[in-house]
Amino acid sequence: MNIREALPEESEELQRLQAKCPQGKSLIVSTVNLPDFFSRARAYESPRVFVAYEEDRIIGSAACAIREGVVGARVLRVGYEFQYFTSPDYRRRGVARRLRHKIERHLTDQRAALSYTLIMEGNLPSMHLFESEGFGLHRELVMPAIAVLREVEVPCAENIRPITPRDLEAVAELLNQTWHGHELFEPTSAASLAHQVERIPTLDYSNLLVSEDESQILACVGLWDWSRIMRITVLRLSLRMRILGRLLVLARIVPRFPSPGDTLRQMMLTMIGYKSPAHLAPLVKYVNNLALGEGIEQIFCICERGDKILESMKEFTRVDTAVNLYVKPLEPSVSIADGPVCMTGFDM
């Protein structure tokens, strides 16, 4: 077995292998990056996608990226590790561990001070792998999923609009104020926001929204249409999930529940900033109505369990999923603080 960086011409082979590697415990799904395998990694400034191979056959893959983030009151280079998968024919042969070692060497060579990853609740093999590699569970976060069911009334809808380039400075200031003091937050600027809009697939000025009052921006949110980045197909549901689905439909809480063969359409909220949760709530309602019109079924974000963002979602039907944040310092003097963390939404 050998490890190397993936080649652009291997996109289709990686998509085929990815489709053969189901994810989830209660809701088991197949995922395939769209429109090509490498589009998922393009959300980051400096991504690397690695593959494990034997002879001419790819048997596994993993990716990482480096960005700046606050760690213990300092802005440092941090690495994020994501999208590990191994061919079903090569499970329990150390493929993921070899990929993990390659990624750590890359991050260390690039002077990353810390590496982190997000692991969904119940994914015990991934937890065991990263714990054995020196990662510690830093925090249990939550991924709330709003069920997009019906149109809702939006107070002051006339004050909500897409941003324009002239808004970038005010939006950057709002984001920096919202997340000041949060670990892993990457301080931003008008120039860096403009660069993100240019770089990140499916993100543009039309799906970055602000609400304002008398020309003062009170809240902002980015809409990342996950269904345009990844095709998620339901393979099967656990017995508990099937029972829950029937109960929700019978109680008319949801009109239908995902079934095997369904392709899920989901949206991730990112670049969230606000003066107060009261300012964010109308924006979330507005996004719900946009999502409904586009056939999006769930709206997600990632946050702390007690985050004020959740206050803006209290009027919606919502299912919360635990997400574990694992962290490993790569330099002896680095230690992440116990304060709240900031997850942008791109890290899933």
C-alpha cells in the first residue's frame, strides 16, 4: 500500500469508490461529491486530497486543508481533516491510519500548529482512529437541522437583501464582532470575504444575505447549497428511525419522511453574524422560504449547544445531531482554550 496526492484525472474513480462507502448509523446514506470529486475540497484556500493505492487501484482517500484560526488568543495556522473513506474490500487493514500519517506530515511541513476534525455521533471507528492518533475530544457540538415544511411569515422582509461588494467591510466587521473570543474563528476582512465568494463553489453574492435597518447591517448569513456539492442518497434507515418517521408523518409534523432511494437536498448556513438573535431570526425565516421554493428539505448549521443561534430557530421543527470536535496540537506550546468555538459550516 502506498499514499500519494490524488490526480485530477482520478475524479470519476474516486466518485465511484466514495459511492461504495456508506455513512451514518440511523440514517445510512451514500455520498458522492459534485460536480467532480475535488469540488468539496475547493471550499478551502489550500486543500490537499490524498489517496491510498495498491498497484493501479485506489483503495481509500482523505483530505485536509490549512487556514488561520484563533487558538488560545493567538491567530495560528490550523489544519482541518475531512472526508476519510476506505474501500469495503480493504477495511481493517490500516488504510485510514496510513492516510492520517500522510496528512499529519503534510500539516507539520506546512507549519500548522494544530489539527482538528469533526466526527458525527455514533461513528465509533473514526473516534477510535483519531483517539489512537493522539486527538482528544475537545467539545460536543450540535448540528441543528431545520425541517423545511411550509412558508412562514417574515417580519420586516423588505429589509432583507443579498449583499453587494460595498457591504463587505460592514459584514466583515459584524462577523468579527459576533465571533470575537471564539476558538478556531478566522478573523476576516472585506478582501478575504470577496476572495471566498470567488473561490467557494456555489457561493456568490446572491446567496449571501443581510438584514438591515436604516442602512445598518444587523445580521448576515451565507447559504451553501449542499446538494450542489454532494449527492446524498438514502440507502436504508434503522428500525428506530423508521418508527420515528412514521410517528412524525402520522402526527402531521412532517408531510413525508426520507425513504431508501431518496436523494436529500440540504443547505448549510455559513458566515453567520448578528447584533442579537432577534436580528437573526427574521433572516432564518426568510431563508426557510427561499429553501422551500428551491426544493431544499433541511437547513443545517454547526454551533455550540447553548449558542444564541439556536434562539433564532425555536419556531421551527428541528432535529439536533451531536458532532464531536477532536483536536490534536502539532506544536508543544499550543493548547486550545476551553472557551466557545466557531464552526463556519464549511467543515462538514
